[in-house]
Amino acid sequence: MQGKTPRLWAAAFAFTLSAFFVAQSLASDATPLIDSVIPPDVSYASPSTSPSPSPSAADTPTPSPSAAPSSEASTPDLSPGPTPSPSPSKTPAYALEDQNISIRVTDSVHVDPRAKSAFITPIQLNSDSSLLACISSPSLRFDAGVPNAVDANDLELLVGDFTNSVRITGSSASVVQKINALNGLKIFSSSGNFANKYLQFRFVAISEPSTDENLCNQGIPSNNRIINITTFDIGLDMKKGDVRLAK
């Protein structure tokens, strides 16, 4: 009896080990069955019933700084541009220091006391510079340039035509040509006849042609001329007498 007891314990222990290994084997065989079961997935659901995914903050496009509207770009630039530098002003004509002018002008003119117009003896001028001739009278008017018409003065070389103050500018030859246009300057009496009337010439050497009236007084006295108008001693009285006619 004592010899059977150890064998029983050994058999029980062996049975226990066998049962343990069998249980481990069954557990390992059952694991694939559990893994093969496919859990439900929303990807297999019908499209009509699946909820649309809500956009996340990461999916929302963020506008770049360059695409944002700029207030500076939309606002027009109203600041003034660069101020242009003023162009140098032209120096006006002026009287020259050298007033050397060769002048030949008569000092008197005789006219018919009944005349309403007359001619001044032609004058002569010579100068290397531009000249300004100022002709004036308190009681006479002048016709220079275009004969018997008011000069158009397109080039502003003659002003005051048919008035008592005429200014002519240009070279000495040009000035002489305008004064002597009718074989001498033509004069008109503003009132009455020519008795005791006069006119004055003032010649000024200037830097460039100009009819500026202020230049008329910037010459020298030796270049001024006064011409007196005198009438012939002709009586206008009517006399009666006998006249014997030859047969």
C-alpha cells in the first residue's frame, strides 16, 4: 500500500500537467478565431448614412499676408510730386553803356500852311547794336511802317502807329526803313495847321530789340533830336486887280 501511494501522486501530477498543456493548447487555438472577427467600421457603412466629416481648423485655408487687401494700395497717393525747378528768367533788354550812334536828322521842315499832312526829310542812322527809336509830339500823329495803314506789328517791332507816340526797334537799317517808308516819316496835324509845332526823336542803343517805353529815357541827350515844323510864308488873302489880256 505504501508502494502505490507515490505512484498515485506521480500519476496525479502527470495528469495535472497534461490538463494544463491541453488548456494552453485550446487557448492558443481559440485566439485566431477571436482575431478573425472583423469589428464594425464606418468605412463599410452606406454613403447615404455616413455623417460628413466636419472641417477641422487645420483644414481651413489661412489667407496669406500678401493676399490680404492693403489700405495703402487702395488709397491713391495724394502727396505732391517733386517741385520742378524754375527755369531761369530771361534778362530784359537794357540800354548799353556805349551809346555811340551816327545820326543825321534835319532840325526843321517847311510845309504848306494849308496842308493837313506832310513828310519829314528822310533820316540816316548807323549803329552796331540794336536801336530803339522813340518819336513823340504833343500835337502831331505819325504814320510809320506800312504806308497809309496801321501797322499790324506782328513781331512787336513797331508800336503806336497813327498815334502821337511811336516806338520802333531793330537794327539801325530796319529802324531807318520803317521811318522812311514813304520817303520820309509822314506826319498829321491833330488840330489846325502845322504852324509852331514840333516832334522829338530819341535814339537808344539797347542789348536786344525791344519797344519798352521805359528805355526811351535811358539814352544820352546827344542822341535826341527835335524837328520844328514851320510853314511857308504864303498869304491866303484874296486880292483883286485888273488884268490886261494881250490881243
